[in-house]
Amino acid sequence: MRPARALIDLQALRHNYRLARELTGAKALAVIKADAYGHGAVRCALALEPEADGFAVACIEEALELRAAGIRGPVLLLEGFFEASELPLIVEHDLWCVVHSAWQLEAIEKSPLASPLTVWLKLDTGMHRVGLHPKDYRDAYERLLACGKVGRIVLMSHFARADELGAQATAEQIAVFETARQGLAAECSLRNSPAVLGWPQAAGDWVRPGLMLYGATPFDMPQAQAQRLQPVMTLQSRVISVRELPAGEPVGYGATFVSTRPTRVGVVAMGYADGYPRQAPNGTPVMVAGSRAPLIGRVSMDMLSIDLTDVPQATVGSPVELWGKQVHAAEVASQAGTIPYQIFCNLKRVPREYIGD
Ligand SMILES: *Cc1c(COP(=O)(O)O)cnc(C)c1O
């Protein structure tokens, strides 16, 4: 059997969820959209359900998958509905719904609903993606209350630059939110992972941690709270071939690596068809047989090569960690010019195995 695997540590997932609550003293919706950032939404939800205050997903399709698996707790649709025809299903399955645009508000007003909705009313505090304009916010809140179809409203917004520690933009977004919500007697939610870890001054009754649950830092610099996270996914495989090359020999497609010394080359069963980034350059670290070794040559679809010259104990069959508890996904992502969010979401083909249940 091909040895490529993604090992998912559910104990680490619970540790990170608890950390989000401990750091904020708030209720936390575990963000498990996009199949829990590649970690498997149903398994992650089942592991967290006994203690989680609720979950958040991108769309009703993702929410129904959780309901079908027996998840009974609150599930928030982060983009609400995409067409009004989803509203009866949202009610039937007791889902919570973001309202981020005027057309959604109008659709709720026009829909006959069997029972009242829980709405998270989104304010655009400066990201300018979705969310109501501050001048329309109070009116939207009052219309929702008045239409008789909404039982509960949570006020929310989303940060554009919370991963930039100390960025003035986040302080400004908080100020816009505080002004817009004055006099509205409702719970609030602002914080994503970087804000949970790095913005204690952004208060709120609810937080929405995603990336941090999976144990990766959203910051591109060391940060004290992020260092307390435990990586959840270990992307692992084995060395399947070893060869010795003299100096001056190319390795892989395009000869993007040429040996400068006699080199012991190991080949690992892992490639971009598994989600390992093809953009990872020469020198990107992997752990092999307990030591760090550099990636060499271009990542191909099913295999990649590493330099084993300084890892004499590594042989065919040696275990390789592409990312996990020793080589952090954020480090690999940064080498590849992307972010851990994307390399997690890109995971495919490799079977997932769960531990710590
Ligand atoms: C995805 C998402 C989150 C989670 O963000 P992380 O940076 O992964 O913690 C929180 N809130 C909203 C609205 C989102 O879309």
C-alpha cells in the first residue's frame, strides 16, 4: 500500500479549541468549513461536539453533511444562503444564518418561515468584502426584529488584517464596530484565529477560530499564544528509493536542482496530487528518520526528492514527515509562497487516519 497518509490528531484539535476559549473567555464556534480545512469536517465535529458551543461552515451543503452525521448543536452558515429557496431548509435543520447583504434581508422579510431564524448580522467594518455598510446596519437590525421571522440576532464583523500584529487597520475596524453597535442589545462576534491569538482588545461574546484549531499559526512571525498550539495534521510518507549521484547531476523535471557534491538522493511517495505544494523550492525542510533534510528538485505529481547526504541513517522505508509536529505546515507554506490555510485545503488523495479519539 502506498505509504502517504494524513494523520489527524483529535486530541490536539481539542487542545486548540480549549485554548481559543481560554484566551478569550468567550463562546467559540469551531470553524470547520471546507471539510475542516482538509482535516475532515465530520470527524472533527464529532470530536469537538461534547464541548463545542457550535460550528461554522460556508454553506448549507456543508451544514447538511454535519446534520446527516448526527451533529445536533448550533451550525452557522458563514455566507448565509445563496438563494432564498434555502431558507426552509435552514429552518428545518435549525441552522444559524449570516446576513451579509441587503438582498438577504429582503428575502427573509418575504419568506414565510415555519419558525424563527437565528441571524448573525454582518457589518462591513473595513474589509469591503461582504457585510452591511455602517449607515445601513441599525436599520437592518430593526427590520429583522420587526419582521417577526427572527428570534435572535448576533452582531458580527470580520477582520482583514488581524494577522498583522499591531496593524492600525484592525484597531480601526474595532472602532467602526463599536460605533455601529451602540445601543443595540445583542451579542457580538468579531474574532477569527489571528484575533483570538493576537487581539485581546477585540472583545465579544463569540469567537470564530478556524486555522488555529488545526494547530497552525496565522502569523508570519513568532507569537507567544500561537506557540501554544498543537499541530493536528501530520502529512507523512516513506522513502521509496535511494540513489547516489556524483557532483554535477540534475534531479527531477526541469533540472531545477543540480548536485554540487556527491549526493545521496531519497525519493518520497508524496507529490502535488496529494496536495504537497509544487511551488516548494529547493531547501524546503522535511523530517526523515528523525532529522531535517532539504527538498531537492521539482515536486512531481506522485513523488518528490530529498537530499539524504547528511542523513546516513535514512534508507528505503524510512518515515518522512512533510509537515506536522516537527516541520510546521506554516513553514512549508511560507517556503512555497502561500499560507497554511491553502496547503491544508489542497489536501487530496491521501487517506486520513484519526488518532486521539
Ligand atoms: C473562515 C472564517 C473564519 C475563520 O478564520 P480563521 O482565520 O481560519 O480563524 C472566521 N470568520 C469568518 C466569517 C470566516 O469566513
